[in-house]
Amino acid sequence: MSKGFERDFGMMRAASVNANSFVFFDPETKAPIPLCNSPFTLAEKGETVAQHFRLQTDSRAMNCFVESGVVSTPQGDWVVLQIITNFTAMFNENNKNSAVSKHIAFNQLLTNFSSKLITASVNELDSIIDQALAALGAFCDVDRCYIFEFSDEAECMSNTHEWVAAGVTPFIDDLQNMPTNSLPFFKQHIFNGIFQVDNVETLPEEAAAEKTVFDEQRIFSILCVRIMVDDIIYGFIGCDIIGSPYSWSAFDIEYLRRIGEMLGNTLQSLHNRKALQKAQAELLEANKQLERLANIDGLTGIANRRLFDSTLLRNLERCNEQGLTLSLLLIDVDLFKQFNDAYGHIAGDAALQKIAETLTNSCLGSDDLVTRYGGEEFAVILPNTRLDELHAIASRIIRNVKFLDIQHKASDHDSKLTVSIGMACWDPCSPRRNSVS
């Protein structure tokens, strides 16, 4: 087994290597390539192969380009597959030129997503972050890229975005609301800015909890950098290598840090935008609440005289323009002073509250407005209600108030609390435009 083969594929025992040792995935859909369409099978059939794949061996996963060809020898023709991995390309190219080209490509990648994030709406942001993680993962040839967000007090952390390469198990659903203190070694390092592990096996004893988690997810190498928003740690961005150790280079750390800074700036802008929207919503709600308080009677919870006056004017204009009828009920609680004197003001307030509720339940129109006109007087505005309907509503109110069975022994009119109702109906289509009773 050659050193190059071992370096590229992480395989050292030639006897154990066969076509089944290589599993190919579509790098876009992440779906495994069926055996009948694998590069080995196609090459054996004589078909030309020239395609990008995600290749997974027992030791590692990587992006690669596979080409097929035929090599003629005195012993016969051989079908050959050339698998060009990132490792191969890295060692075959001039190191200086390769590093410069990669740096230029990364800057182009960063510029592209920076411009997208600047103009992104709140609804587009998650999708663009997912695209950025996918581009970073493919660019750096890692197996998993992700973002974690800390809770307000950094007591918990949750995986909010995740990209995984073909053939790699996603874990985002399992990594929600994780107690930060359950990974103390990681917490200590990430709060200082960076968590870098080239080989999980070299973690110290105090990182036993972290090693257990990494082993469960088959993580051999991990790199995370913190994300700051408003000078407070927001979370972190990270990437993993599955299956074999990897020595993170200075470029790897720089690329991840710059992506983290870009996302941090975006999240800070989003945070400020949400804070402004929240403040605006709270101000709007406060104004609505003030308006409600200004228009609502504090005792009964129904509309007050102020809202009655403005609503009546609006309805007069509307009904006149549209040729609709407009009716009005004026309601007075009979002998209410005597009731207060006999039972006390607390009982009087309770009685007014019950009457207000009964009036509301007795008027069923969606545009009807029940108001407390003042003291023990109530008024009801009933748009598009004819005189005959108005009589029926008034009778229903009188009956329902009596059904409340509020005792009024001080009344020489009735032993129960009752109401008297005046009615007015304005009909622009009737020869007799106004009716009062």
C-alpha cells in the first residue's frame, strides 16, 4: 500500500481494500450512488466516468473527482479509475499558488454571502445562513458545519443551523437546549474565543464529557469559534471531521473566524432590527391600550360617553351616504339612587356591571355599540336596524334585566331592579324619516 494511498484514503491494509471499501454519494442531493451506477461498475462496462462525488471510506469522507481511462500494457488493457481528492490536489499543486488561489476563492465566497446577508429580509436569513454553511463545508471539505445559539444567560445552547456532507448523520434535532455546564471544558475554551481539537483522542481527562459526546457522533476533529453580538457571546460556529484526525491549519481557523464575524454582524443587525420592531410594536400596543382606556368605561368594561359620541357621528354620516337606517336606545336604571341608598355603592356597582353584560349579550349585531352614557344611564347604537327590530331588542333587554333577579325592595315600582328604555330610529328611505318612542 503506497504512502499516497494511505494519505488520501486512510487505508493501510491492502488485503482489506476492495470496491466495497469505497461508498460514493451525490455531493448535491447527498443520496448514495447505487452500485449499478458506481464509478467502478460504469468503468467495467466501458462507460466514460468524469464526475464529482462525495467519497466515504471506513476512515474518512472527502470530496473528489473521478475519471476513468484505459491503460494498455503488454499483458493487456486495464480499466483505471483516477480518484482526485483534495489531499491529492493539495500535494500535487504548487503550495504557494494553491494557498493564494484558495484564499482568493474564499474571499469571493465571503463577499458573495456578505452582499446577500446585507439585503436579506428576516424571512430570508435562515436560508442564506444554511447556504453559507453548505458553501463553507464544501470549500473546506469538512463533514459538518453548524451554528449554536446560547440562551440569554448562556445556561443552555441549541443547534439552530446545520449542514452535513453526503453520508454524514445530522444531529440538529438532538442538540436542542443542551445545558452549557454539561460540557465545562468546551465552555471554558469557547468563551475565550476558540475550541480546537485536531485529534479527539488527545483530549485531557477533564474533557471526558466532551469526548463522550464526540465519540457518539464519530467526531475525530472539531473546530469552533465564538460569535459575538453587541459585545455579548451569542453562540458559536463550528465544523467537524468524521472518521479520522485532522490538523487544523491557520487558514482553517481564519476562514471559520471570518465566517463567524460575518454572521455575527448579520445577527447583530438582525438583533437590532428585531429590538426596534419590538419597541415599535410595544409602542403601538401601548397607544392602542391608551386609546382603549380612553374609550372604555372603567367600571363596566363597555364603551364610554367619549366613544359613543364619536361613533354616533361616524354612523350618521355612513348611514346617510349608504341609505341605511340608524337606531338608538337610551336606557335608564329605574330608581337607582334608592337602590344605592338601600344596598350600598358596592352592590350598586355590581348591578351596573351585570346590566352592562346583559345589554351586550342582548344586542347581537356585529356593528352594535353598547355604552355607559353616564351614571346609571346606558346607550346602544344599532346601525342598519329597523324600528320593528328595535322594539324587539328593547323588549328583550327589559326581559333579560328582569331575569337577573336583582332584588330592589326599596322600589315602589317593582321588587326587582328594572330599566326604562327610550328609542329613536332614523330611516333615510322612509317618508317619515324619524321615529321616537
